[in-house]
Amino acid sequence: MSKGSEAQMDGSLSSLPRYPSHSLCEMGELTQTGIVQHLQNGQLLRDIYIKKHNLLPIDWTSKHLYLETTGKSRTLQSGLALLYSFLPDFDWKKINFRNQWSTIFCSGHCECQRRNHYLEEEQRRQYSLRVKKIDLEKTYADMARIVGIPTRQLRASNPIDSMLCHFCHNASFPCTKNGCIDIEHFKVIKKHQLEDEKERQKKKYYYLYALLATHPILNQTVNRMLRIAEGKKQELFVLYSAHDVTLSPVLSALGITGAKFPRFAARLVFELWKDEKKYNENFIRILYNGVDVTFQTSFCRDFNKHFGKMMCPLEKFVHFVKQDMFSPFNTTSYYDACRRRPF
């Protein structure tokens, strides 16, 4: 880790620490447990893609990788930990992380008024459901009294995030002179989160938001796969070290309705395969936390029923990203979908 300064970091990433070294973590920082999770993720991916399938050549260079993350120390450190155990003969000089300012990784295509409209509608839906839950409001008020802040401030801070940190690290919830946050508080908030997920799928605001929010990153993925299918040998491994608010809309846009809100160190993997006998035929496989969810996607669900294939043709994914994602908006392009006013 002492050679971390040799890595190439875009923009503000260069000022971020390469690994967590604080004895006490501040809010939003990666813990040592988180580092271990990502090291294990990297080892799992290495066993499959490097040792078994030889994804990268022995003399791999930075050109074989595409690495991108947001300007948060936890996402950069998560990505580096995964790469450290994934890459053969890890070399800091070959690491080149690009900085992405948006948590939805929209790059140069972030201006989208219609996407913002659906996000606002989704936030209104969340608020409407929350105020109906008397037990939830009582829980927020009790927690606010314990920590000594106004209820509205605690509610706005989304306390489930910090509570999950305590819960998943087997750490006691905080106490003050006014009392202790306890597991009953956690249960009420977690129950509401699960109910919120069910209503979210019914109302569709989030799904429409997700289609527009994730098109840029899915379009990048499709274009990269098409280049590889044509025989290009660069960017064979791509890593977006991101957030739960990045991953959740991707899962929704793909139509994977059974996926729960992303846990810590969650991973979504897109694989590109070639048919050994018919070399011009390409297929994809999608795995969420190691589970094959390819045929849970909206674009390959029916294909599996009719043809019983083990993988999904690449062209199905291409058609979904280039055309089907715009159908709910009665348009044929991302630009038009973003500009057209909602009904």
C-alpha cells in the first residue's frame, strides 16, 4: 500500500486515501470489515475469470482495464481492495481510476428533465407513505429525543444507513443520557423500508426514473460489449465502484423485481460470452451477488421460456438498451425521452 501514490487518479481522487487507516471511522467511511468483503469479492472473481477463464493476458496493462468511481473515499477504497485481490501481479502503476461526479454514472448525459420529474414523484410517494405510518413517526421522534436533535433532522438523515452499519458490524446501537437506540427502533424502520419497496414497484415512478437514470451507463456497457464482440482487446475488465443508489436503479431498469435493496459490498456482473462453435454469436449473462439473474430481466425472460437457452443473446440486450428502454415514453431516443413532458 506504500506504493499507492504510483496509481493514476483522475481529478480529486488523487487526494483521497488509498485505504482506511483511522482507528475510529467517521460517517460514510469504509471500515476494515468492508475492506475484507471487497478483498473476498476480488478473490472470488479472480478464481472464476482469471484462473478459470483467462480473462486477462499474463502481460496485462492499464489498457485492458476501465476503472471508474465517485469522489468518495469509500468507493475508491472498495474498488482498490477488489482489484488488489483480483488482478494477477497487482501493479499500482497500471491502475488508472476515472472520477465520476454523478452517483448514477451518467457522464456527459446527465441533463434529463423528465428523469428529475419522476424522481420528484417518487420522493412524494415516499413521503406520503411515511406520514401514514404512525409507528414510524413515533420511532423517529423517540430516536430524535435520545440523540438530542429535532425529529425532522433525524428523519432527513436517513437513519437506516447508520443503523445498518452498527447492525452489520455486530456493534451496539448508540446510547446517550436520554436512553439508547435499540433493535426495536431498527425493526420498525426496516419493516417500513420493505413495505416501501413493495409500493415502489406498484407505483412505477421509480421504474420510469430508473430507465432514464441508467440508460447512459447501460449504453456504455452495450457499446463496450459490441467492440469486444468485434475483436477489440482493450477494456476487457470494467469496474464501476459505486453506491447503492447507483445499483438499485440499474436492477429496477433491468426488470429484476425480486432484488432487494443492495447490501454492503453488493456486486452486479455483466459477462460477455462467445459461442465456441459459432464464433459470430455472442451471449450475455448477468449475476447479482453470485446468483444468475439473466432470465429475471425483462428483455430475456420470455426468451428463456421459448428457447430454453442457458444464456441470453447479446442482441436482446442491445435491443433493450437502444430501443425498448424508450418505449414507456413513446420515444425512440434518450434525448427525446428526456425532453418530452410526462403525460
